[in-house]
Amino acid sequence: MLSVTCIAPVNIAVIKYWGKRDEDLILPLNDSVSATLSTDHLCTKTTITTCESFAENKIILNGKEESFDNPRLLRCLEEIKKRAKASNKCKPEILKWNVHVKTENNFPTAAGLASSASGYACLVYTLACLYGIENEEISSIARQGSGSACRSLHSGFVQWQKGEHPDGSDSVAVQLVPHDFWPEMRIIVLVVNDARKKTSSTGGMSTSVKTSKLLKYRVEECVPKHTKDLVEALNKKDFETFGKITMQDSNQFHAVCLDTYPPCVYMNDISFAVVNMVHQFNALKKEVKVAYTFDAGPNACLYLLEKDVPEVLAVVNKVFPNDKLGDPEYIKGIAVDLSELPEAQAEFTASGNNLLKYIINTKVGEGPKRID
Amino acid sequence: MLSVTCIAPVNIAVIKYWGKRDEDLILPLNDSVSATLSTDHLCTKTTITTCESFAENKIILNGKEESFDNPRLLRCLEEIKKRAKASNKCKPEILKWNVHVKTENNFPTAAGLASSASGYACLVYTLACLYGIENEEISSIARQGSGSACRSLHSGFVQWQKGEHPDGSDSVAVQLVPHDFWPEMRIIVLVVNDARKKTSSTGGMSTSVKTSKLLKYRVEECVPKHTKDLVEALNKKDFETFGKITMQDSNQFHAVCLDTYPPCVYMNDISFAVVNMVHQFNALKKEVKVAYTFDAGPNACLYLLEKDVPEVLAVVNKVFPNDKLGDPEYIKGIAVDLSELPEAQAEFTASGNNLLKYIINTKVGEGPKRID
């Protein structure tokens, strides 16, 4: 019997992935860039055990047994085994044994944070450790579980190169800079209350490719420029440019969602209140101090530098007053001393009470890790 | 002393105008198409008096005196006088007299309906009547007051041709079909409750032209095709195509607004609840029975055929329950017998109470008219 336990991080894109050129292999229409978030605050933990006596494959997700008969899950297992066989790092008979997978997130699934990225990254990394191939290029396998999962296999800032080959072999994630390259970078996640039914991102993406005329233009003309400029800004630690492109790319992704027929709408009035707050703050400061980005859901991720965290949190608390402020579960992650926050400027007014579920104050972090 | 009183209609675009190629002359980047709404339910009424003894120009808007020192207002007056002088339809000394303008809307300004279109159309048409040139091409003058005002000078469905000349002389509105061409067409305006601050459309449009990369593509590649297909559908009375393009063009316009930096956000959660309701209704009916369109504000305009009004209103009342239902001021316009509405399908559920301010049930109508 073999057993391995690993953790893998969540990642938040600053250049968004939206649209596949191959639905089956999960090959994207454009490059994307993300930051890997610290596993101290957000991660998936997965234990995989394999044993000759296991009668079948099993998966337990957050305490609940799910069907293993899931094509993406099966594909990841199969591809890792194929790679392990070719590498000779693992005895062939072990590859014939079934596996038991136990996986859980240290954050509520209800948070609407991309748990499939950390989930598939953790699955593939843990399997790779189990079969001794964790040092090989496995992001192209994680990609086949959930596209953005490939980006969670590296620390720091990561680029998912779309690749050119039809077999997807060059559609891989590469590290741009390590997690401690820009140590002042912070990420604050504002988890919003939302009553709306979720639109699946897989479905929305596929409808966008079929119906949005703007998507084609974004993919061909806009994203390559956004990516180039953002990577340059990252290397120069130019927050002004980094932040501006991050916001523009997020807005353009949601514009393409709206140009879809029927439209996919992921942001809500609370999301747009965050957008307004950020632009108002930056206008007041006469520079881009904080940038928002939104995935396929209403939660905001703010990128900012450590020195601006107290002032931004003060503004967040003024614009989004919450009865739970002071409760240690309301602002999670890196500890914040509320008594040390400055007073928010008079220009900011409350958008409404209790519009946020909670806040996660975190930073750029490391990739997956074996922890057993 | 001369005095003339006229009314002019509101128009609601189905192919949207967004972006100027000349800010001063108000020349658009693309053609747009609208329906002129019946003046029975929505109109501006303007009385203009001119007299040798008037010491200055004056304007009273909805009972309140406003400054006449408004470049757009002055330009309209000046251009009409220039034209009247050239036409010799008016004694030259009359053109030297000052004017008193009294103008009011028969709908609340708070409605967020485009009152500048009916307002400038009425101003220019009333001035034209005053100076005897009401049969000339005056849409290019109304355009210089407020772009979309040029479309309110005709009845039925109207196309504002963007034109090519730098002086704007060919940027005029033309009638596509008269108001009784498709007599079954109905328009239901859902006026929503909205707490958000308004973004001016002039400002938003100008920022879009400067910052949205998608706008250029929309203007060059998408709108010409939308316009051609919509005009064809209109001539064939093909509601399915007419409705689909109307929704796609509205969504694409709002997508461009979102792609603007900082983004312009005009639709809110209530608007998107209308979008969902419409797509759900059409999916259930397996055809496009009703189409939404949104201007630079959260109010929805629904286009539909007369036969579907009762069922659509039943669904609207179920999705947007309102304490004022039954109050004659809640559903304005063409009378609706609530007791004759069918029961809405069980699939529809309430989005929340009292999300709509009121509803206007109207139809395609005639152009400006002298009424004194």
C-alpha cells in the first residue's frame, strides 16, 4: 500500500482564460497569467492511497463520496499513469492498482472561489508524487482536469501558454517570477453575498466561443498585448501598469461574457460597487494603488501592495459596513489589527450593510507541496 | 409676436449609437436604428414664442428656468435661423428677435428615459415651424442638440445614417418604415428602481472611444451587419430575427461600456433579472417572442407583438411583484385589463418585491406635430 498527501494552491488570473480551441483536451484560445495564492490561507489538501486490494477507484470530496465516473478525473489518472509507465519511476504492477482519493478545501466551497483549479492541481500533483514523477512537466495533465488548474502547479506568477500543437503538448504553465520576487504584493478577496444562480464557467465559455463576435477580437488582438505589457510591468514591479491592465483585462473578459448570447452575467451590483470604490480610491490617490479582478462569479480579488493594505481595508470597511467586523472569522488570512486602520476619507459612503460574507487577506505563495 | 406649440416623440434604439467621430458636430461612428414611440404616452411639448420686445432668449424646462448659455441649444437655434434665412420663408427681421422656449415632458424626468432626444427634436421642429421650414431636412440640426434627437423627427422605424462628410451634412435620420407598417408591434418599458448615481452618456461615450478596444471592432465589423440584418428582418416582419439582433446589439453596446476604462455600468441586478426573464420566456416558447433593449440606464424596453402582451405582462407581474399593481398609475399607456391576463407559468419565480417603479405599455408612433 502506498499513500501520499499533498496540498495545492488557488490561483487568481490577472489575464483571463475564456474560450477553448479544443473542448476535449482543454486547449485555450489565449495565454493567461495568474498569481498563485499562499496555501496558508487557501488550499486543497488531497490524500491518495493505492493498494492491490482496492476493488475500485473512489473519491471523497469534502467528506462526500462522488462518482469516479467523471471523464476529466479519469483522464488525469490515465495520463499520469501513462507518463509514470514511460518514465520507469514506478513498478508496473502498482500502476494497475485502484486508488482512493480523499480531497478537501480549507475554504468554503460556497465562497465561489475557483476550487476546481486547486482541486485538479492537487489531484495531479499527488498522483505524480505517488508514482514518482513529480518533477516532470505535469501541468499539461492538470490542464485536462480543469484548464486553470495547470497554473496552480507553480509558485509566484505563472503564465499558461496556449501552445500551438493540436495534441496540447505545448499548452503548459510556466513560472514567470517566483513567489518572493515581489514580496510586497498582497491579495484581498472580497467574498460577496449573492442570491443568484450560478452559470457554469464551462458552459458559459463554450457559448461565448460560439456566439460572441467580440471574443475573437479579444483573443487575437487584445490579450497578446495585455499579456506582453503585464509581464513587462511585473518584471519591472511597475504596479501602476500591472494594476491598470489587470482591471482592463477583467472588464474585457466580462464584456465578452455580456456579448455572449444569451449573455453570461457573473458580476452583480455588489461587484460593481467594488469597481467604483477602487476607481474612486485610485482617482483620489492620483495613481493606481489597488486593482480589482473578477472571475466567473461576483467575488472581487484586489491586488495591492502591503503598504496600502491598512488604508484600503479602512475604505472597504466604510463602503461595506458589516455587523461581523471584529469577528476573527470576518477578516481571514494575514492578521489585521483593526485598531491600527486609518480613518477612511469622507468621500467614501456606504453601499449597504452586510454585502460581504467575509474577507481574505493573503499574498502570493508557493506551489503544491507534499506534506506527509 | 409669433408663437408655435409642437410635440415630439421619444425613440428607443434597437441598434445602438455609442461613440462619436466628431464631438462638436455630434457625428456618430456607426449607423443606428430606432422605433419612434407613440406621443400618446411619452412626449415632449414645446412652445416657442418670438417677439421684437423680448430682451433676451429664455428657456423654461419642466417649469424651471434654465440657462440659455448652453452651446448645444445655441447651436440649434443658430443653425435653424441660418437655414430659415437661406430659404426666404421667414421675414429677415423676425430672425433677429429673441425667443422664449417653454418645454415639458409628459413623463417624469426621473424615469431615466432619453428625454434629451424628444427634447431637442421638439425644440428644432418647433423652431422650424416658427420660421416656416418644417418641411426641410432638419434632422442634421436636431443631431447637433443631442445625437439621438435626429431619430425622433420621423415616425415609425428610423435609421440614423452616420454619413461620410466631415461637415455632417449627410449624417441624417431617414424613415425605414412608417408607424403603421408593423401595427402589431408593441413596446413595454419597465422603469426600474435604482439607487445608483447616473453616469452621463456623453461622458461615457467619449471615454469609450478613447479606451475601449472592443468599440472599434463593434463599430467596424459588428454594427454594419447588425443593421443590415435588422432592416431586412423589419421589412419581412420577421420578429425572431428582429428580436435576436435587438438583444445582441444591446448586450454588445453594454459590453463596450464595460470594456471602457474606467468602465461605464448602466445595467443593474434588476436589469439582468429582466434579461433572464426574457431568455427564460423565449426558451419556454421555443421562439423569440419578446426582446429587451437597454439604453444608458437600467430601464428595460421590451419589444413584442400585440398578441403576446397579456402573457408577457403576466410573467412580468410574477417575476416583479408590486404592491402598486392595480393602481392605474402603475401600468400606464395602452389600457390593460388585469383580470384578463393569463396565469404565468410555474417556472417563473419572483426576483424581489417592488423592483419596478412603473410600466409603460405603448407602441410605435408618429413623428413631431404642430398642435396649436
